[in-house]
Amino acid sequence: MKNTFRNFFYQKTNICDILHIIIILLSIFLVISISIDTFKNIPFQTQGSYLKIQLWICIFFLFDFLLEFMLSGRKWNFFRSHFVFLIISIPYLNIIDYYNLSFSPEVSYFIRFIPLIRGGYALAIVVSWLTKNKISGLFVSYLTMLLATVYFSSLIFLVIEHKVNPLVTNYPDSLWWAFMNVTTVGSNIYAVTTGGRILSVVLAALGMMMFPVFTVYITSVMQRVNRKKKGISHSKDAKEIDTNDTVKS
């Protein structure tokens, strides 16, 4: 009975691991497609192929959620803790297109990024596999999500600001704005739209939350180095004592 349970748990873990890797790959594909459309100024609403691709990707995300829910031993706790990932896996763009709902192009563009949150969660899980130290895994996860947020914010800022803001003429201007705001230093480029101002506040708040993580990580690394140095010095002292005792005898 115990061996059967162990085999089932091992198989379940492998299935979830494979699904998380696939989610990351699909999310990367979405990032590339969004970036290409943004740089080439292609209106994605007119691309039926893109909507179909995102529909199938969201369906896969929903399938992953349902499968992990079925394999979970405590289904209610799993549903309660992963409810957000169910919400962000819904293909909102396809629902909007099917019912011919009217939203501004900026809002529709922002909705495209919602499924990518699912990819960020899967990426954090994969990072935890690759790093043995929990603090290092947390640091890499936060750093990855920070860079991803800066990149996505720069894309959104470019879309909503370049038509009305004379200071935003190309993508490097938008990227400069994003990096300066996340460092809380501030940029010479100011948002003039409501969405841009909201992004400015979000990036600044994210930067203030992230810097303590850097501090904790550096402190942890220094503590590990000091412990190793103390361990080496203790081992050297012990060897010298043993050598002296041998000579005396």
C-alpha cells in the first residue's frame, strides 16, 4: 500500500512538472507574439489566428488547473489557494470577441498579458527545482518577475502613451521610463494618460518591495561565506592540534 502511494505521488509530481514546463514555453510564445505585434504596430484584434492560438493556450491552462485539482489530496484547500490561477486562465479576449464587446484598444491590449501571470507562477516553481537554497530560489524568482514586469510595463506604456505623449517616440524611451521608475529614481518622461500614471505607481511600489529582497539575499550569501570560512579555520586548528599531539607523543 505504501509503495503504491509513493508511486502514485511520484507519477503525479512528474506530470505536474511537465505541465509547468509546457506552461512556461507557451507563455514565452505569447510574450514573443505580443512583442512582435507591438514593435510592428499590428492590431491583434484583426488577427483571427492569434485569437485562436491564445484560446488554445488558455484551454491548456484550464486543463492544467483541473488536472492538478483532481490529483490534489485536499481539493478545497487547493481550489482556495489556486483560485486566482483559474481566473487568469480564462480566455477573456475570445469572450470579448465572441460577444462583440467594446473596449478601448489599450484595455484589450492589457488583457493580453493576463494569461502570462500563469506562466510566472510556473516559472517560480521551476526555479525552486533548480536552486537548492530557498533564499536563492526566492531571489531568482523575484528577480525574474521584476524584469518581466518592467518589460511588460514598458510595452503597455508604449502603446498607451506614444500617441499622446511627445516624450515617448519609440520603445527605448518607454524602456528607460520603466527602469527609472522601478528603481524609484524617477524619469524625465512623465505619464500623461491615466493608465500610464497607474503603471508609474505600480512600478515604484514594486521597486520599493524588491530592494529589501536584494538586501536579504546579499546578507544570506555573506553569512554562508562567513560560515564556510569559520568551518575551514576550525578544521585547520583541529589539524594543527592533532599534529602537535602526534609530535609530542
